Amino acid sequence: MSGAEAEASVTVVHDDNLAAMAGMPDASFTLVYLDPPFNTGRVQGRAVHTSRRSSSDSAVPADGGPVFRGFHGRDYERVVGLLRSYDDRFVDYWDFLVPRLAEAWRLLAADGTLYLHLDYREAHYAKVALDALFGRDCFLNEIIWAYDYGAKSRSRWPTKHDTILVYVKDPANYVFDSDAVDREPYMAPGLVTPEKAARGKLPTDVWWHTIVPTTGREKTGYPTQKPEGILRRIVAASTRPGDAVLDPFAGSGTTGAVAQALGRRAVLIDHNPDAIEVMANRMPRANVRRQPRAATEA
């Protein structure tokens, strides 16, 4: 596939991602990567509950909120109830995210992989919730992306990592091409053969990678842009040439830029007009489906 053909295979959709995904057929994508807005606006700290609740009470949200039936017969309602008993601010964020995760799972091919990118505020909740939604047997990895930039606290250990949770549709049949993944230098090259030291090692589930450099080639100016190196590793490992990739929170379009460079097809969704402009400029041959101005301003 030529560079132009790969670039033309990128579709950018200006829409609410839940509505856009609902119109797509089942099992359309080998890889779904979700990088939702981190729940940074929530008040930190645990709510204090003075009354003791029975296990049966905790299974039902007190406000009669939405109930999601998990895959494989699991009941997400109980998970929400249990987590609410610890932090009742949890549900506000996850009532938004869970329907989108359910749609993403529906769109995932039988041999597909889902990556959910979060920070420390929600990652612990997410692991429990996704086990209930998708099944604990579908959990593949917890990847830690560690970086080093910005201010460093002197009152606690500085938080310098994101968490990427990885789930596969079928634990017995999924794409993972370790030969296609970039290699890393050994931390102690003297302990391996010269051949191994020259080749490097397969990355573990802890990835050391810098953020997007402020003067780098890939910098778009979009505030939440992720580096191409992180997405390149994900796309290379979990797809084959010609496979389709979905990013429902596309932002600056890094997933699409990487997918096109690797000869994959990509669908990128975002509701933010600024993101659409950034992606259109970054991938000028992409098929951009814009909302009418009236719908955008509504």
C-alpha cells in the first residue's frame, strides 16, 4: 500500500462518538483505542458514609441510575453499586463512558483488541468495571506508560505515568505480532550476547517514552496529543496490514497518522471542531465528514 493509499483510508467523523458508533456494523475493527478525557474535574477524596449497607443494598444504585448488563452474563449494576459505596463521584464519569465502551466492544472483531487509556484517577475503577463488562478472562495486560516532564511535587511521589488497559474479544484467538513491535535497549547489555544487545529486547508492560516534544516534527498544538511512538507500538502489535482501527476520542489524530503509515485503515471520531481541523490539516487526504454548522453550534 502506498502512502497516498494509506492516507486516503483514514476517515475523520465530526460527531458524538456514541451516535457515530451506533451506526456502524458489528465486528468492524481489529483494534479499538479509546483515550477519553480524563476525569480531572472530579473532587479528590473519599466520601464518608456513616451507615452500613448490606451486600444486597449495594447492588442497586440509590438514585435509580442506568443499569448495564455485562457481557458473559456479568452484572455491571452490582459493580457500580459497590464502587459507589466507596466513592459516589465515580458514577458521573462512568455513566458517560460505559455506553461507549459497550459500543466499542460490539464493533470489535472476533480476533480484536481494545485499549483503554486512562490516568491514575480512574484506572483502578476501570479495571474492576471492565472485568464486569467484558469478562476477567478477556483481560490481557495493564500497560504503564511512564514519562518525565513538567512540575514535580515535593509533598508526594510525582505522578508521571498513564495506564492503558488491554482486553481481547477472544482470549484464545487475538492478534499479537511481537515481531512487528519496536525493540528497546537492554538495561544491562553486558549480560546478554552481542547479537541480542544489538537487536534489543521486546518491550514489557512498562513503557518509558517521552511526551510529544514541543519542537518535534509531530507536534500539532493539540493539548492532549499522544506521541506516535505509543500508538505505533499498539497498532503494530494488535493489527495486520489492511486491518481497520477505530479511535472514538481521536483528538489530534495520532492513531490515524500511525495507522496510515503502517498501512492500516482508520476511522477517527471527535465532537470538537478544533480536533477535526487539526486532523484535517495533519492528514490532508483523509475523508472528513463534518457536521453541518447548525448542528455544531446547537
